[in-house]
Amino acid sequence: MAILHVMANDVLSKLRYTTVAASEAKNQFGQVLESALRDGAVVITKHDTPKAILLSIEEFEALTARSQLNTLAREFDAMYVRMQQPAFDKALNSAFGASPKQLGAAAVKAARKR
């Protein structure tokens, strides 16, 4: 649960939001929804602790897109680090220096592993 709490705090730090108590959200849902659509996310609290977030589809899609971009950036960074290792340089030189016959044999070998 600690990881989810950290993730929630990270999301909240990037959002423009207002806070409303759960009882008020329940009793005045229409107004709370309009607030989320007009002004940004609404954090719903229970005993002053954030429990839920109401946000527009546009805000949700923007958060999702950012999350996907962050994932791609992390994957790229990890791949870049792997590419800096001496073994990768050796494999790269071997692949680009291989003859067509050697490349064909390597492709057949890789296909048989599957």
C-alpha cells in the first residue's frame, strides 16, 4: 500500500485540484462533478485523508499519456545503459562485421530457439 500512496502523492503534485469531504461529495455530487469538469480534479477526503479523485476524461487521458511517455522514457534509458556495456559493443561489431552467410546462420539459430 505504501507504493500506491507514493504514486497518489506524485499524481496529486501534478494536478490542479480542490478538496471536498466525502459527505459533501455524496450530498452535492452534481456540483462536485461540475467543479471537476470546470476547475480540475476534485480530491474526495474522509477524515481529512484523501480517498478518491474525481477528474474529467481529458485530465485522465492526459495523465495516462504522460504515464505512457514516462514508461517509454524509462525503457529507453535502460536500453541505452545496456548499449554502453563492453559486451554490447562486441556484439554490435560482430553483427555488422558478419558476412551474409554468418547472418543467415545466426537467424536460423535464433528461429530454432523459438
